[in-house]
Amino acid sequence: MGCLQSFFSSRGVTHQTSAPHVPQQNGRAERFNHTMLEKAKAIMHHACMLHIFWQDAAEVAIHIYNRQSMRHHSWKTPIEIFNGDPSDISYFKVFGTHAYVYIQPEQRDDKLTPQTKKIIFIGYEPNMKAYHFWSTH
């Protein structure tokens, strides 16, 4: 018996799997995946971003979903249900927006080098309040 199976049986959980290549047996998960893909496509389309950023857009869609209140959860967010704290969304940024990052003086070539660099917001760092950016050069 595997480690996961031992965990399930110790808690009285019956673990059932679906048949291979039959996604219809797992309709709720398949619907959720489809919804997240559609959200990611909408985010990318709105930002006019290339398809190479689909994973970043999907991660942003899931990040937003987890901090979105839902009626069937008594208007609580999934994060709030999980850890008990209400979600702070004041740090949210729009996917694909431009930002400027400050370049430290010791990282510049000379005093005529620009002090900032234009970059594009593409997501959030997991487990901390930090952002992912993409630089065109």
C-alpha cells in the first residue's frame, strides 16, 4: 500500500480513480480546467500578449480565482476558507501592464545609463507578496 493510500485509509477515505482517457468521469475538474483556460485566454487577449505567456496567464487566473468571494461559500474566498484570514487584494495588478524597475547605480554601465528599465507584469510570486515581470531586452 502506498503512502497516500495509507493516509486515506487512516482517515476513513475511500480513494477512487477514473478510467484512463475518459475525462467525462471527472466532469467537475474538467469544467474547472476549461474555465481557467478560458480566463487565461481572456487575460492574454486583453493584454495583447503572445501565446508563450499562457502559463503565466493561467497562474494569474488561478491566483485571482482563489481570492474571489463566492456565493456557494457564503461570500468567502477559497483562501479565507483555507486559512481563516480574509484576502487582501490591494496588490493586484493588471496582467500585461507596463512597469518601470529602478536600476541600482552599481548595476549601471555609466552615469548616462537610464535609471529605470521598462518591463511587463506577468504574474505573482507564490507564497510571498512579489511580482513576476518580463523584460523585452
